[in-house]
Amino acid sequence: MQRRIILYLSLVFMVAILAGYVFVYQTGPFSEEWNNFLIDWAAPFSAALAAIGSTAVLRYYSKQDKPYLVWLYFTIGMWVWVLAESIWAYLFFTTGEVPILGLSDALWFVGYGLLTAALHSQYQLVYQKKISWWKVAAVWVGMMVLALPILALSQSEFTLENFVAYLYPVIDFALCIASFRLFFTFGAGKLSRPWIGLFVLGISDVSYAWLEVTGQYQASSDAGTWLSIFSDTTYVAAYLILAIGFLMQYLLLRLGPES
């Protein structure tokens, strides 16, 4: 019962944040500075909630426990993403623009690397066998190759910026599928809950990439149409889903499986 109450309260909190986000996005009820602040810092705030949840799971384990290294990688990766989101939000809030392929992008890829290391460690833990890092590198090369036909199908001009924009959702979906397979293997699905957020993040990233490279994002944002609202809201929602997933993971560890 206690677990369900916490879950329901978390879902209500999540819906309230998203509803408030869309309300401010659409109506701009406050001063321009405050409206921009609330919109720009929603993602870093939500990412911080997810990082706090991951940290709680990490702190459950001692350094001698086998899952500790897995969650250490996950948690550091989440905090790196918080830093990336914060830098992006600060630059956009103060200057109105963010450098293309700047520090935030570098940090996002560092975070992806840490999540990959976590899944690598988890794979070895579950299947009790070593997997060479060159195979992990080969998977990353495969993801980069896969981004090329997606870029072509979108009829977008091939530039480094457009390529990276479409690479993001490819990595999101790949990590999501890998984590689902691993956690369904030994956790009957219950341990895969946090990574639903990666799937939602992939949906957001692919919609943003398409809108951005086709030039529709700014026009939609200025007009307040549903295209930019969907892309931006699902992005914030992805972090909140990760946060709730980590919370349920922590409660599962602390309270045991539900009867």
C-alpha cells in the first residue's frame, strides 16, 4: 500500500509539472524573463530528479556488491546529463542561443558512454561472461552507420550537425532496447522500468531532429503549435519517467517485490 501511494503521488507530481510546463509554454502568464526561466530550466530540473533517483539506488548497494559498479556508471552518467542540460539552459536563457555541437553535446555523449559502460557491466554480471570492448565499439560504429540512412530518408542535408541530431535518437533507442533485454532477463521486467524513459527520450530526440533540420522547429515554437510543444514536453517527460522508474527501483530494493 505504501509503495502504491508513493507511486500515485509521483505520477500526480509528474503530471502537474508537465501540465504547468505546457501552460507556461502556451500562455506565457508571467513576465517574459520568468516564462523563459521556467521553460528553459524544466529539463535540468527533471534531469536532476532522475539523477537523485539513480543516486538513491546506488546508495542502497555497498562497494562490495556486484551491481554497485553498474549503478555507479548509471549515476555518474545521469549527473553528467544534468550538467549538460544546465549548461544548455544557462546559455539559452542568458544569450538566446547555444553553440552548435558545443560543450553540452560533448557532455551528453560522455553520459551515453557511461550508460554504455553500465550496460556492459550489467551484461557481464547477468551472463557471467566477458564481452570485449571492441564489440562495444563496433556497436557504436553500427549506430553511427544507421544514422546515415535515417538522415537520407528524412531528405535532410548531410552536415555534421544534422548527422549528430539524428544520431541522438538512434543511441536512445539502442540503449533502451539493450537495457530492456538485460533487465527483462533477470528482473522479470520490474528492473527495466526506468529505461522506458530512454524510449520516450528517443521519441523526443527524433521529433526534435526532424523539426530542427527541416526548419520547422522555430516556426512552430513562435506560432505555439503542437509540433514544438510535443517535442519539448516529451523531452521533459522522459527525465520524469526516468526519475519515477528509479524511485520504483529503489522501493523494490528496499521493500522487496510486491505480493
